[in-house]
Amino acid sequence: MPDAAENRLTASLTMCRKAGKLLLGFDAVKEAAQQGNVRLFLLSSDASAKTEKEIRFFAGALPVRKLPLDMDTLKLFFRKRTAVLGVCEDGFAAKLLLLLPESEE
């Protein structure tokens, strides 16, 4: 049973996706990051160590956060099983950063 914090998180992610400001998938996020369009990088809770290392490389000084959701749970919301999400708008990024704890490096 999801708690209130998880509900706020999924609601914010869904709103971001509907606004067209959430990218799904490693390749899409990597391409947008190279163009300077990603403000926040999100990883599923079961993202591989290799994927996390690569995303942290592309992120540079930008924030990277691990979601409390695995790839299968994300698929329920976005119809795509993915470990990597990218937020492309400052307002959504700021909101999600408030909802997500700091990731351990």
C-alpha cells in the first residue's frame, strides 16, 4: 500500500509526464542531457550499478536521485519499463527534489 509521500511523488511524476517534461529511457535522457535540456536525473530503485554510474557521468553537477519505485512500478504509470527518467523543467525538478531524499554517492 503506497504511503502519502509516494502518492505525492507519483502524482508529481505523472503531472510532469503529461506536461511533456519527463523523458523516459536511457537513450532519450542521455541525448537531452548532451543538449543541456535535463534538470534532474531519476533512477529506479533497481537500476543497475553500471546504469547509475553512466547517468552520474552525464549528469555532471546536476542532481541525480534514486526513486523509491522499481522499473515494474514505473511501468504501471508510464507504460514503459525503464530505469532512467529525466526532468526537463526547473519547476518540476525543484518539486521532485523536495520529495526525494539525497542519494548516497
